[in-house]
Amino acid sequence: MDKLTEGMANIENRIFNIRGVQVMVDRDLGELYQVDTKVLKAAKRNIERFPNQYRFQLTELEKNELVTKCDRFEVLKHSSSLPYVFTEQGVAMLSAVLRSETAVRVSSILIMNAFVEMRKVLNQHAGLLQRMDRVENKLLENDI
């Protein structure tokens, strides 16, 4: 596997579906951009560039679900602050706001390609996912 493909696979594992939207957690973005998560607060200073459809803060329940799904977020378990997540558009805007070479390179090539690939996979399996939802709903109905 070449370095670009390996990098994309690593990023695809960091894209989550929350509130029906594909997002990346601020901690993961900080790691990819090689900056402290606090640097991503640049979004707060440029809030007009980050409407809710670009960036939003997780609820306590969403944070707990994330911690349960992914061991690398264990440190969030007892944190009093709730993480922010960025949509594909938010990631693109963030790379423009950060203006670092790493942010532009990582965002424009790897992250955007990973979002596109994830969208393709979801579209290819949309029928299967709908059938799984129907089966799950039937099972839930029978348990009640």
C-alpha cells in the first residue's frame, strides 16, 4: 500500500456519522494537522465562517457514544468539555483559516479524498443499510 492510500485509510477510520452527517472530531484533526486542539479554536475567532452545518459541539450523549465506539477517545470520558466536530465543508474552511502548509496539504488531498470515498461507500450500500434498518425495527417491534 502506498503512502497516500495508507494515509487515506487512516483518515477514513476517523470519519464518523453523527446526526446523519459525516464529521471528524477536533482531536483527530489536531493530530492530522500536527497542531494542538486548542489551535483549532481558530474556528471560534472566525465563527462567521463556521455555521452549524460546518462545525458543531457534541452533546454529552454523543460524546459518550464516541468514547464507547473508539478507544482512542477514552481521555474524553471524564472530560467536562464537549468536543467539536467538523463536517467536510468545515474541514475545508479550517484548512483555509489555519493557513499552515500541513493543514492545506493534509486537508486538500487526504481528508477531502477520504470524505469522497466514504460518501461513495455509503451510496453503494444505501439499499443494504435501509434493509438492515427495517430488520432492526422489526426486531425491536417484536421485543416490545
